[in-house]
Amino acid sequence: MELLLIRHALPVRVDEGSVEGPADPALSRVGHAQARALTDWLHGDPVDALWSSPMRRARETAQPLAARLGVEIAYDEGLAEFDREAASYIPIEELKAAGDPRWNEVPEQPEHFRAVVVETIERIVAAHRGARVAIVCHGGVINAYAGHVLGLDDPLFFLPAYTSISRVFAASTGQRSIASLNEAAHLRAL
């Protein structure tokens, strides 16, 4: 089977104190354009199932893809990002450009986060043997699963681009292989 691990599109910035409860931002104008470009890119490719994190930025990225492909979206809390309870959302690229030390923060209890992600994705694999499955999630989730497949200890070893696609082949024997990381050709025009 083939897994398409897709990072959500660019959301709006939510500064701490601007919302009650956890920040769960909507997509920005650019993010909506990225989601459309992703949908156009994958339009001709068969996708048998579409899963998503329940966080708003992932749901809004998955919705146009589901409509175009004619598939329902299944949501799973195990695909949510490690910062799901944070009071703010500042795109990591902004943090990195500003030299803010938060850009390189790892999840609390990274081993637990990785274990939840791996268990969730392996459950999806088991439910869709021989299929092609798209999973719209987050950079941390993609890092956790890809790092597991590659046998890396670093919980955040690369920065997936918004709406990038990372492909994993999952054999029925249990073998997992990374086919690609961070495909973003569909974003060239943006």
C-alpha cells in the first residue's frame, strides 16, 4: 500500500491571548490556494481513503481534496499535532526566520507522541491493505512516522513544506519504506 502523508496548508497566525482555549487556526488566503494546488495535483491519482487530523487547519486542507476525489474524510485524534493544546499558533517558518528559540522545540514526551502517531498510522495501514491512502496531518506527525520508519531518534529531523507530500510504502510483511519526503512541485506557481 502507499501512504501519502500531507502536511496541512498555511494557517493564519494566532497570538497567545487572542483566543480562549487552544489555538486551532483556520487556513490563510495563501493556505486555501495551497490546498487548491494540492487538490489539482492529486486529482488524477486514485486515492482509496482520506484521513485527517481533527485540527481545523488539517480539516480545511482535506475538504477540497475529499470533494474533488469523491471520498469521505475519516478523522483520528492520533493524527493531531503535539501542540494541539497551545494557546498560540505561529508558523514555524516565522519562528525560524525571527530566530525565536521556539522554532526548534520538540514535543513534550516525544517518545509518547511518536508511539501514538505510529500506532494510529499502523492502524490505518491495517484497515486499508493494498490501497492508496492520503493522510492530512502536521509536520510533527510526519516527522514522527518518517523518523520511525528511518530508525531516527531525532523527533523533528526535517521541516515539511505546507501541503507537501511524503510517500511511504507499507508492505503486508510489515516492511515500511520511504519513497519520498517533502514533495512540493505543486506549489511552484504559488
